[in-house]
Amino acid sequence: MKQIYLDNAATTIVDSKVIDTMLPYFKAKFGNASSQHFKGKEAKEALDKSREVIAKEINAKSEEIIFTSGGTESNNLALKGLFFSNYPKKNHIITTKIEHDSILNVCRFLEKQGVKVTYLDVDNEGFINIDDLKKTITEKTIVVSIIHGNNEIGTIQNLERIGEICKERGVLFHTDACQSFTKTEIDAKKQNLDLITLNSHKIHGPKGVGGLFIKNGITITPLFHGGGHERKLRSGTENISGIVGFSKAVEIINSKDIQKMEKLRDKLITGVLKISNTRLNGSIKNRLCNNINISFNNIEGEAIGGHLENRGIYASTGSACMSNTLETSHVLKALGLPPLESNSSLRMSISKYTTDEEINYVLKELPKIVEKLRRISPLVN
């Protein structure tokens, strides 16, 4: 049976070039980057080089990159670290209703500590209203945190415009760029970004490693206290093998990969929308190169996913972080979709390894699955 993986927004296969780059750091170059002998310096050199690669990708300085265990830790460090540094002088955070749970749950935690959080609405494609943002910024605002490319619907926010407003109003701007990093432009200077969350395993790097860009001059309180690693902002022995793999993944992605994904994404969207009573969720134009999210109406997305898996096709009904619950997607709810429509959604996310033949197979099998499920669905008239 064919094995077609279309859940790359959840995680990606590690590139073989990344694995080859990592292997020496498990055995031959296993040193601790804080050690002063040759083995330590060998590891430190790899750490410094990796930091430079990732900084260059977002037009930042190498010392502005802090390595973490992934996107969740980076988001926690960004918001909690700014809260601890600014409260009670400032006590307000602005975010959106379509953030990843590692932002929303941090905000809920901080509300219990005395922070006031504004959750911005989005339109039916997932974009914030710029005027709403302007109205909500006050002298008490600590940070504006807005996701770049949404993990469920793929909508890409206009960071440059948001950054302009934040700069004009003198408020810090953070973005969660876990899904968009290397897939679309991120420029810390051009987009007036103060903090950027990055991770490795969405771009064919290893799991368990990520980064946080913190612009020079920003005061942030660490979550971990110890030996003072990572500019004293993230204590703990650095995961050199993972960091080296992360930087290699950044190094090898190229524009041809992006163009290929865009072409296959559009082919899949066009083909699926030929099925009657379907809807594309998110923006058609400003969309991540690998994201397809479709509502099929009156049939369960879980059922579609199960039938696809029986045919060797692996997709998702939403964010992998929440797929083990039966809750309606908070992202689709924010778009204004009713629960029945939200629960009929399916997310397919491709990678640079996805082939034209695989897309053809999906477009052959998916209409048959939908037709079968609609025949037996009590929700279809």
C-alpha cells in the first residue's frame, strides 16, 4: 500500500543531509560547549556557526539568537520573560484568537498573574483588523504577539504593517514563526520584529530544538536558572547535535522547494474544491506554501481522515497539538465557522518531498471517500 504523508504542519521527516551533519556530534564531537578544552571548543565552534546561519536567515545578529527546546519553550520565554521584566509597570498583552496553544495558554496563565490580555478578532480568512490593533495598544501594553503563518489554516499575516504600528506606538512586537520560517520572508529589521519564535522540526530538522530571536537591548527574565548559558537567558547544556541539525535544515532549503510546494498546494486545492459543497479555510492569496485546509460540510473530518489512512494517506483534522481532543478548532471558530462545518475540516500539509503522483492519488481517492460518507451521513439531506 502507498504511504503518503500529508501532515507536514505537524512534523516533517528529517532530511538525510541533516542526519549526516548531526551524526559526528553524538560521538566524535560530543563535547560540552561550555568546556574550555579542545572538545568543548569544538562544540562551541559548531554552536556559533549554527547561530550565524539562523541569524542570517532572518536578517539578525548572531548574538540575538537564543536556542531552546522548540517553539513552545520559545513562546513561553518570550511572553513570560517580558511579563516578569515589565510587570506591574506594564500589564497588558495583545494577541489574537487564532494563536497556537503555546501562546493562548501562556496568556491564560498570565491573566491569573494580573495581566490583561486583548484577543483580537480575525476576518473570515484569518486576518486581523489593523484598526482594531491600533485601538487596543495602550501605554500599559507590554507586547503585541501575532502568529505569522497560521498552523491550521495557513494564513500569513502582514508582519511589516503590524511592525510599523508597533514601532510607531513604542510597543514590542513578537511573532510565532514556527510554520512560516524559511517558507516565506522573515526580516527582523524590515518587519520591525523584536522577538521571533523559530523551530526545527517543521523544516526537516530534528525535534526538540528551536530558537528565539531577541533583539539587542530588550530586557527579558529567563525561565530557567543555572549556569547562564545562551546569554544567561536559557541555562542548560546546549543540544549541539540538534542545533547543528537545525542550522543545516535552514541552510539547505531553497526557492525551488518553495515553488514546488506552492504548485502542488494549488493543484491539491483546485482538485479538492471540485468536490461539491466544499470550502477552503484561510486565505487563497496570502497562504503558506504547504497548507491546505478544507471543510467538507455535513461529514466528520475525523471520518475522512480515517478512510484516507486506510488508503495509506496521512492527514490531520487540525493542529496536531489538539487532535487528541474532540473540541472544535478555536481557529475555525474564530473565522466564524459553525461547529458542524468546523468539525468537517481536514488539513493536508505537503513538503518538498511530496510528489505530483501522490497528489494525483489523493485526488483520485478523496472524492470517493467523501461520496461514500455523504451517502451514509444523517446530516446530509
